Amino acid sequence: MTPSSSAPPAHPSAPLPATAAQIEAALHAALAPTVLEVIDESAAHAGHAGANAWGYGSHIRIRIAAPQFNGLSRIGRHRLVYDALRPFIARGLHAVTIETD
């Protein structure tokens, strides 16, 4: 399914999952990356734990490089990314793979 599909939410008040474009915009705003690729791998996880009925917004791969990463450990870089993603966790973002340069 795609973001334009009409799959019913798990609960009527449940927020729609985030799109890759929304996640990309949030990362641009928070980190001004020099390299950014956001890949939604949710469809490949259909039926797995954490997958949702829409088929998007639950499993994301992020490839990112940003000036703020200079001098930080991998854990420090990941913390910055997760801080930017915090609003999406409540919207069903379940799994994030982060590749930093």
C-alpha cells in the first residue's frame, strides 16, 4: 500500500504514519545534512512485528552526513538523528536503520 491508499487506521484516532518525505524534511530542518537519503522499507516488513496496515512509515533506512556529526561517536550521531525523529515514533515509526558518514 502507498500513502494514498485508503487502508483503515488501527484505531479511529490513530495518526497516519509518517511518509519518507516528512521524515526527510524533519531531518533537513534539524541537521542541515550534506547527504540525506530516506528509504521506506516498511512494505518489506509486512506481517512482521511493528508493521502497520498502511505498508509505509514503520521501517525506515536513513543515510545521512551532517556537519553536526563532526567529532561525535556513532552513538552521538545516532542520538541527533533520533532526536529529530522523536515526533514520528508516536505515529508508528517502529524501526530505524541509520548509516552515518
